[in-house]
Amino acid sequence: MFEMASKDAIQLGLGEPDFDPPPVAIEALKKALDDGRSKYSSIFGLPELRQAIAEYCQRYDETITSENVVVTLSGSEALMATAFTFYNKGDEILIPDPGFVFYRPHAQIHGAKPVPFPLKQENAFKPTQDDLLERITSRTKAIIVNFPSNPCGSRVSKEEVRMISDIARDKNLVLITDEVYDQIVYEGKHNSFLGQYENVVFINSFSKTYAMPGWRIGYFVAKEEFVEKLAMMHYYMVACPSTPIQLGVLAAIKHGQEFVDNMLKEFRKRREVMVHEANKVPGFNCLKPEGAFYAFPSYEQDIDDKDLARKIVEAGVICSPGSAFGAHGTKHIRFSYANNTENIKKGMAIVRQVVENL
Ligand SMILES: Cc1ncc(COP(=O)(O)O)c(C=O)c1O
């Protein structure tokens, strides 16, 4: 889709904030390079960064210490290390559908079977108890959850966190929770799965929080028994995270909250515009995202979502077909609002025109 687009197409397709990282992080990264901090770090990450991450995570689970934290080369690497650690041939892995595009191949690479559970618009893009229970068999090894959700923008209540954690506990599953959008939540507080069940692997990233997806840095948090195994896989894949990047991120954690607050304020404004404009498109029904920076409207027209997305891209707006995120994403289009309001308005006016001309 991205390659089909013309150079001046409006970008409503990207999964990365359109901001620069906090200046304090850039300065710290530069200083780390100037200071010659170019050696390997510990496998687990720099102690001072692990400590800062542990302190951050104590908002979700006050028992977390730096021993529970491993710094990775991104959320993606943390997800892959988790797959390496827990997935075996013949296992079944419950994955959200629609969901982030790595969950399925990560299972398949290890000979495990991805079992999608639906996130339906009529259920506000959250799974019901039955959606999960119906899909659990004696082979089910793990369940992946991702709230706030990419691509749906949904988040979960405390009760829903409890419901899903209870299922994982009853069925003795590893609960892999991808919370890379935990700081991009528009109303109320983020409800984390961390601390709700012993066998949780909590995955997070700095890509979205500090608008540094190209820095490639994230982390996972788990009980020490899990950390031992996860860290080994992480070590064999990447040895350790980049030392200067870790020092940059450390400065962001210590001094970057205002940056995050401002970014969130801006996303909140854009979300209003995006939802308003999307709902002006005939046949479109766009729920208000509660987190992340994606709108995921459904549409009524009798056209395949890939064909519709292609027409929209040809008309000059980059977007993603819902089915790219799983079969339940069919008849949805994902629009990212990591773009300014003017472009969102312009882009969605083009979408309206495309749909009116179908
Ligand atoms: C839900 C989700 N998880 C994980 C990632 C991976 O992020 P990164 O590898 O940049 O940390 C993304 C990126 O788009 C995402 O949307």
C-alpha cells in the first residue's frame, strides 16, 4: 500500500508518532556517544535503566524490581524472545483478531498454531469470556492481549483485565500482554495485566511513548523464573541492547513526562477530528478510540477492504485494509492519526469522495 502511494500522498497509514523524541533524550544519546559509551551492556540492560523501568512499572505492580526487567531491542524483539521461550510445535496460541501483525508469524515460526479470537466492533473491540473459552483446548499454551489495541484503539476495564487474567490462571496459560500504548490512553488510567496473574509476560516499548521507533528499544517484565529463560533467548538473538540508546531512553524516562503529556494532548485533539471526519463518510461507522492513535471504522459498502484501501491510496491517502490485521478486520479500514489535523481533514475528505464515487 505504502509503495503504491504517490510521493505527496497524505500519510494516514503509519504506526509511529509524527513527533521527534524528547530533546533531553537526544542530548543524552549524543553525550553517551561523546563519552565513549560504545561497549556492550549487560544482557539484561544497564542497571540504572532496569531500575528506572522497574520504578515505572510499580504503578501497575508494586512488587516489581529491576530483577524482573530485561531491556530489549524493541517490543518486537521482546515478543519474539517470548515466542522462542514458550512456543513449541503443536501449541496453540490465542491471538487477537484484528491484531498486531507479528503475533501470527511468531507462532508459526515456532510450529505453533495461532488461534485468533475476535475483537468485534459490537463488543467495543474487546473479547467476551466466551470468545476466549470457546477457543481454549488442552493444547493452548498462551494468550496474547494488546490493550490499547492496534488496530482497534480499544482498552479494557479493570473487570475485563480480571476476567481475562482469571481465564489464563484457570487454564494455566502464559499471558503475554503487549502494552506498548500504555501511555497513550485518553480517559482514565491505563489498566495493566501486570501484577494480575503470576504467569504474565508484560511487553512494552519506547517506540510510541517517546516517538523513537527507529531507536529500537523496549523491554519485558516477568517473574524471575521467566526472566531467566526469556533473557537467554534474548541473549542468543541480540546479545544486549545498544548502550548509547539505553542512556538516551533513561533520560527520557527521567525527564520526558511533559513530552508524553503534550503528545497525548495533541493526539486527543486529532482523535476528535478523525472520528468526526470518518463518521461523515457514507456507510462508515467509527467508534471513538480509547487509546493508541488509530481509528478503525467499519463500512457498509459491498467492496473488499483491500480493494477499498487500494482505491483510497490511489486517490492520495495512505491507509491500511482491516484484513491486514486478521480475518475479523475485513470490512474495516485503519487510519492512523499520527498526522496533523489539516492533513487528517484533507485526507478524510478524499476518502469521502472515493466512497461517494463507488
Ligand atoms: C501492538 C504493537 N506491539 C508491538 C509493536 C512493536 O513496536 P516496536 O518493535 O517498535 O517496539 C507495535 C508497533 O507498531 C505495535 O503496534
